Amino acid sequence: MRKSVLVPLIFGIAGVAVLVSLGKWQVERLAWKEGVLAEIEGRISAEPVPLPEGVEPEADRYLPVQAAGEIGARALRVLVSQKQVGAGYRVISAFETEGRRVLLDRGFVKVAGEIPETEGAVRVVGNLHWPDDRLSSTPENDVPGNMWFARDIAQMAEVLETEPLMIIAREASPPEQGVTPLPVDTSGIPNDHLSYAITWFSLAAIWAAMTGFFIWRMRQPREGQQR
């Protein structure tokens, strides 16, 4: 007697339905995330404005700004790594502009490279940002040794005696020799929804195939039995 295939069939259909619905949800999330990234990219590349007086981290994140002033002689070094370049430092200095003193992320220098001292007025175009570099595994900053592992704005502002406000330089005029700007972009914002969707849809296909194989095996006559 052939075993009933109703239970495994229902179980298989339910599993496929759940996995497909999860895949469709990830496709919807992908469309949402792409819209968010497009909005951020448009904001980053918008026409720069003068440095505003009052700023809000959420409302003014990525705001393009331009300012003229002088870069302080002291530089904080944040350890980073660049693809195809290797280890180096982000250089953070004070930037005095129109009676204000803010933080300036000047860009990247190699470990063996010298951090230049810039004299005279510099025009900077960049974006306001409140970076979140710190993870649970990130070491504490070695302030006395000037070895930083995260751009902790409040702590940097205290050390350099600036406002807790950071400009990430996109370009400087005149350009700083030996310093490569690391502008704000969306590359650090995760968007894994496509891979998640593919995973769920693949699991749905595998589940359906396994259910079909299981039912086929159940319907086969046992050894010694005839149809």
C-alpha cells in the first residue's frame, strides 16, 4: 500500500510559500534601500553651501559645505587601510574658518608618509558627517600616543579644542601634497538585500525539489512488492 503523500505535500508547499515570501520581502527591501542610497548620493553631490551656524546630526548629515580658513598644525592620526594601497592614517586637524574652529578630515596618508603642515588660507569643499567607526572590537584610542582607531568626534573636539563638528574634505584648494582626500560616499552603507533574496529563493527551490523527491520515493514500491 502506498503511503499517503498529503502530509509531506502540505509541509512542502507551506515551506516553499514561507521561503518565497521572505525572498519577495527582501526584493522590496532592496528597492527601498536603493532609493535611500540614491537620495544620499544626490545629497552628497549637491551644490555646497556655507558652513551653517546651527547643525543637527540627523538633518545635516552629508550636507555639502564650503569654507575658507587655516588648517591647524596639530594632526590626529586614525589608523585605516585602503585597498591596493595598504595601511595608513586619516588625518584629522582643526580648521579655523570665519571665527569658528571645527574638525577637518583632510584625507589619507601612508604609514611611512609625512603629514604636511599647510600654511596660509585654504578653501575646502566637503560634507558634514558624524561617522560611526567604532565597533565592539575597536580598541580604545591611544590619545597620548596619537594613535586613533575611530573618529570619535566628541573626544577629538576636546583634544583639538574645536566644535564637535566634522567636515570630510572632498577637495582642497590649493591641494595638499601627500594627502589623498577620502570623500563621503555610500560604499560603507550595507546593501545585502539582493544576496538575501537570492538565498531565500534558492532555499525555496531546494525545498521544493526535496519535497518532490521525498514524495517520489514514498510512491515507489518497496523491494518485493508489486504495483
